[in-house]
Amino acid sequence: MSADGWNLLYTALIVIAQAIAFKRYFWDMPLKNGLEFFFGIEVPQGFYEGVGARWLRAWHALVLSVNLILALALAAILFWGPWDLLAVWAGGVAVLHVATFMGFRLYARAKLGKNPPIKASAAVSLEPRRLGDYFWWPGEAIMASIIALSWVLLCARGDARLRWPAPVTLTYLIVGLFLLEIGFVRMSFPPLPADRPEEHRRWMEASMRWSVRVWDISRWLFATVLAAYALEHGWHAVAANPWSRQLLIGIALAVWVSLVVSLLRGERRLTLMGRGLRPAGSWSTPFRTAEVVPRSLAVLFFAWFGGLILLIAVSLS
Amino acid sequence: MFLTVDSEDKRPLYQQIVDGVKALIASGELREGMGLPSVRQVAGDLGVNLNTIAVAYRQLQAEGLVHVRHGAGTVVSSRHGREVEEEELRKPLRSALTQLILGGRSDREIVTAVRRELKLLHERGGSR
């Protein structure tokens, strides 16, 4: 198959995966806890016949706009190239989705979830949570080595086409996501309802593991893109051989596909597990207010995302 | 394994935690050598001050039910805790019995209630 043929194959793969994710994951995301909730916020009966319909429309408009932007970017790569940007595009998908959807969710919570129900009693799990239960340290060491070697290659043998904002942004993404993951694991669980606490705890544990896994794969995706960039700009044999470039793009896309698969499978499992359970963070106790994410984590996330926007702006200017 | 706290309970929060951990140890759900979560984790999950949980853990430590092991955090020491005078053990029992009598329960009802609670405690931990 020619190089263009491979590229078209990759693009077709992306479009299919994106279409499945769009339909099965994103479109009905606010309704995954049932019609009594909107993004885990308890709503009154008849909500979706009134105000709720507007909220749903706003959500659908956001999902459509994000996907439209991504589709236009993909079309631009398809028609004008360069094809290497496919891998960067794949990373952009993850960042754009997480940022816009988290923003929408926080906005919905601020507007609709001002007065969550308050329950007098709450349960707390006595299972200790440790970072080592969620991170595989040898894997982290391998990733750190890949990043370090990529930088050594770029610093020692980087060619004239090398643009420093690219590796800087990728490294920033990886390190930032790692810090966010640590914050996420260390952050507190929302309170557990006193009835069926074990089922709620299991759901929250599974949800935490799933999120960490998705973020892990995202980091691997960026690490792969960084390594590919370093090889292309620091190892002339790779840059000269179109097949090796195809291989690198292929590896990055394989990681991206595994990200989408993990996202969909995990979401499906969590939806099944969460049936009939009160969504986490949908109620308050006298000791703790309901929240989507702890404030400190939200601040960390937006600081990281702001830094990312700044880096992109600097690299474009 | 869970602790349940209730804002409508008249006991202070730290006492509810102490009593909850004791019940788990007594029922055998928390066994010797098992680790308890850090003060930070429990305080964060419940949304209460770190001090509240620290006071509860200190009390459990003072009673010999848990100890702090370097690198492992707070660990359950033993099911029985330190040696306590028989009279000291009887005090809370006497107080609870008084409450039940004042609440109009007959001796038979009290004995039945005590048996039921004991049975529940054993069933919960599958012990003894």
C-alpha cells in the first residue's frame, strides 16, 4: 500500500472511532444516571419537558461544535497535509473533549445544583487508598525514560526543522496530566450514602480506576508523539525513510484507538454498575457540600489547561 | 468496611468514629494488623476537620486498639485493647441499661435486645 493509502486508512479508522464515541458516549452523557438526573444533578420531575430540554440542546450543540471543529481540522490535514499532524490531532481530541465537557459540567452544577439534597448520615470507607494502588511505577519509569531520551536526542541532534514549542507542549501535557492524576487519586471520595455503601464504594473505585486508566493512555499517547517527533527530527534515517514515519504515526494512532476503546468500555461498565445508585456528588451531608470535583483539583486542572492554551498561543505567534 | 456517621446522633463526631472502629474490631471485620486509612483520607472523605479524626485515632491508640507503625500508618493492634478493669467495662453497660429501664423496657425486652445486638455483632464479622 502507498503512503497515501496508509494515511487514508488511518483517517477512516479515526472517523469510525470518533463516530462511535460520539454516538455511544458523548451524545447522551448527561442522561447516563437516568431521567431524574442531569450530569448527576438531581432534577425535578418534568425537567426535560421544560428547562431541561434547553440544557440538553445546549449540550448537543456543544458536542456538535467540538466534533465539527475536529472534523474540519481532520479535513484540513486530509487535503493539505502534512500527515504527521494526524497524531497531534489525536491528542487535541482528548484535550478538547476533556476541557469543554468538564467546563460544561461545572457550569451545569453551578446553575442547576445550587441546593443539592442534604442527608443526615454518611458512610466512609475504611479501605486505605495509596498511590501505588493506581500507578504502575515501572511503567512510569519507562515513560520518564522515553521523555528523557527524546529530549536528549532533540538537544544533541535536533535538525533545522525542529520547532521547540512542539516538544515543550507535549512534555507539559504529560507532566501536567501526571500531576492531575496524582491529585485525582489523592482527592477525597464524595461521601457514600449510608444505605448500600459497599455498592457505591465499588462504583466510585471503578470510576476512579477508569479515569486514571484513560489519563494514563492519554499520557502514553503524548509520550509516543514526543518520541516520534524526536526520532524524526533527531535521527536522520527516520526522517529520510517514509515507511518509518508511517510506522510512528501508526503506533500513535494505535495508542489513540486503545484510548477510545478504554473510554467506551469503561463507560459502559460504569453505567451498568451505577444503575439504581445515587450518582456520586449529587447530595450533601451536613459536613460536606456536594461537588463534581473537589475545588483544589478543579483549580489545578484549569491552571494546567490555561498554561496549555498559553503555550499553544506562544507557539503560534 | 464502613463507618457511618450521623449529624443527628447526639454523640460528638469523633466519638461516633471511635465507637464505629471499636464495633468493627469487636465484630472481627477489622483484624489485628489491618491498616486504617490516613487521618487525611477519612477527614477528606467525610469533609470534617483533620483534628476530629486525629482525636478519634488518638483515643483508639490510648485504649490500645490501634498503634502507629512507621511506614504503614495506623494499624489495628488487638481485638481486646489494653487491660481494663471489670468495673470500668461495666460502666457503659450500666448506663445503657439505665436508659432502657427509664425508657420503659421490661427486663425480658432488655435481655432480648442485648442478645439480638450480640448476635448482629457476631454475624457482621462472622467471628466467634
